[in-house]
Amino acid sequence: MIDRPRLSALMEREGRAFAERHPRSAELFERARKSLLGGVPMNWMSKWPGAFPPFVAEARGGRFTCVDGHQYVDLCLGDTGAMTGHSPAPTVETIRRRSERGITFMLPTEDAIWVGEELARRFGLPFWQFTLTATDANRFAIRLARQVTRRPKVLVYNYCYHGTVDETFITLRDGVPGPRDGNLGPPVDPALTTRVVEWNDVDALDEALAHGDVAAVLTEPVMTNVGIVHPDPGYHATLRDLTRRHGTLLIIDETHTICAGPGGYTREAGLEPDLLVIGKPIAGGLPAGTYGFTAELAERVAREVELEHCDVGGIGGTLAGNALSLAAMRATLESVLTEDAYARTIPLAERWTQGVQEAIDSAALPWHVTRLGCRAEYLFGPTRPRNGAEAAAMDDFATQRFTHLYALNRGVLLTPFHNMALVAPQATEADIDRHTELFGEMAGELR
Ligand SMILES: Cc1ncc(COP(=O)(O)O)c(C=O)c1O
């Protein structure tokens, strides 16, 4: 469908334009290559669509400025870490005040209680623990699930992503589970630790759980990391029913789906997980993650923990639950990630969805747009995928790099993984329309 030679020519043109517009970033990248592996502080930053990433000078709300002085509408928002908008004022002010009075103690502060109470109110689970990342929260949730159930395995969905959690880097190839492409140095074959099934496949789930060796199902309530893949109607009720029937715990990872509302998809859809994980935006961009569990599970966990050895149980971390992260979480939950914020961002994401779908239709491209709350995404296929394999089959890395670079050259940043756009509370209709307009031009050039 896409004319490949034409795509290459357009990509070359956009690559040249990007390099010409960013001489200072190019200079910094050359310098960075001498001290940073691949010229970037973290390997995923190599994935930006130009020959080098734009270096950031500053950011506020839904925009950032690069060192070459160009301002961008930010629809990446740190891949959800800055979903609050950059440097939200209440969080920044709290960070400033807290950091003058001590940052980390390995002692609790009162903020921890406020945050625990607020998380309980939002997500309906009474007990909470803190980490620095959602990855760690997932790792610890899995450990606790294995410990209390005395079962060795977890179950995840094909093409899920839950952070750098060894057990989750597994995919199905022709129905056979194996390490996911790109997985570096897996400790063991993930098929030893993990069962993997397709999202929305009830029979496969039932069959996998029937082995009786799965401690927990770890899942996003809507898949967001291979494009957005919604659950079929009734799928969550069946998932909950089957996990209960097979004695398997249910861990819901709300790290991205917090875009659905202040209590995530869990509250929107009335889900009843045993454990819930969230990280990324809950401290306004400061590192913080958390996981919560039911009263029943809390009791089972408490029975397992020995006082003398509680520091070597494989959960926790020296800086986890530090005073600064908790103060930032409190300010963010109290004043930033509020009902009001969603009342702004969700209609803007609806506007983005409608505009991009109209542009796709008028260019007659076989693509579609899908949305969850304030997150929306275009996929390179005509109809909604029902599972990870279908969504992955729609992926087109070359086209993706082109559409992203086209947007970047015209002042809009998209997440460098698939085609995800996230809307900040400070975004305006004009920001959304700016993307729609350039997307329409791009679609016209690609047709
Ligand atoms: C659903 C989900 N869970 C967990 C994580 C891990 O978050 P972090 O990299 O901040 O640990 C991610 C990261 O993209 C995610 O999408």
C-alpha cells in the first residue's frame, strides 16, 4: 500500500530538514558519543526518528523547547512520565519545600499515609507499598504473588509491556512461547517462568490457568504498549472469574491506563484486582511507583515476612518510599491528576482522534485511530486489532519513523513507540489542530 521508494525519498528529505534545523543538538550528540553509550543516557533514546535526538533546553506544561530554540507541542510527555504536563506548579513547589528539609531517610513521613489513603480511595485497595518505578512495583507484586500462592509462574499477554521485568519478555511465535525479539541476556528461557496467551482469548486463558501453576496474571486493563488494544465486552469479568476459579491472583498494571481517569481503568470499569501497580506520572515526573493489595492478600503477605530477614526478601529498595517522592506524589494526587485535569484532557484527545481519523479517511489510507481517555493512537491497519499479535502485525517501523519525523520537523513530538499521543492538561485546541493539520499534509504526501 505504501510506496516504499517514495517513503525512502520522503524520509531522506525529512532527515535532512531535521539535521539542518538542529545544529546545536547535532553538536551535543557528537560530544555525547564520547562518554555515553550510543550517545544517549538511556538506550531507548536512540529510538527517536532523526539521526540524533533533539536535546531539551526547557519544558513547561504541554510544550518544550530544544537547545536550537524550537518550541514543540509535546504529545509524548515522557511516555506518560509527564502526563501531568511538565513541571506542574503544585508538585514543583512541594519538591522545593521538601528538598530543603531532607530528601531520604529510610524513615516514614506523614505524606506516606496521606498517599496510601488517597490511593485506597482512588483504586479501592486498602494497603500500599512504594517503589521508584513501575517496573519495580511489578517485580515486587510478582514476587509476593509467587510467595503466597506457592506457584512458580506468571501469565502475561502476547506483546505486553510492563517495564524491564524478566518474566514478561515472552512472545508467541506460531503458538510457541519464546524470548521476545531484542530481549538482552535473559536469565532463563522465559517459558520456564511464564505462560503467555493472546488478549481476548478466553479458551487459551482457561487452558493456561488450568495447569494450576500460575501465581498471577499480570495485565494492563487495556493493552497500550503495542498500540491500544481494547478488551472485548465481558472479557474482564471472565478474566476475574477464571483467575478466582483457578486460585490465581490478578495484578492490574495501571501505569499507562491512568489516562482513563483519576482511578485508572480499574475505577472506570469497576475492576476488582488483587494487586494494582502504577508508576510514571503519579509524582509529576519525579521517580515514584507503587503497588497496592487487598486486605486478604495483605494478611497473607504479612504471615510470610520474618522481621529478621525483611530487608533481604527481594522487595523494596533503599530509596523506595523516600520523603521527596512521597511529597511529590501527594501534591500531584491532591492538586494535579484531578478530575478537572481529565475534564480538559479527554475532550482534547477526542478532538485529536476525530481529526486524525478524518485525515486518514480523506487520504484513503487503510489506517484507523483508537483512544483510551486522554491517550490516542493511529495504527497502520484498517480495523481495530483484537490482540497483541494482530496489533504487532500492523506495525510498520519505517512508516512510523517517517510520520514521527514529519511531526517533529513541524513542531510536534510523538512517543517513539508506535504512534501514541498523550494530551497534557495545559494543551489547547490549537495544539491538537496543529498536529491534525500536519498529519493531513503528511497523509496527502504518502498517499
Ligand atoms: C504498562 C507499563 N507498566 C510498567 C512500565 C514500566 O515503567 P518504568 O519504565 O517507569 O519502570 C511501563 C513502561 O512503559 C508500562 O507501559
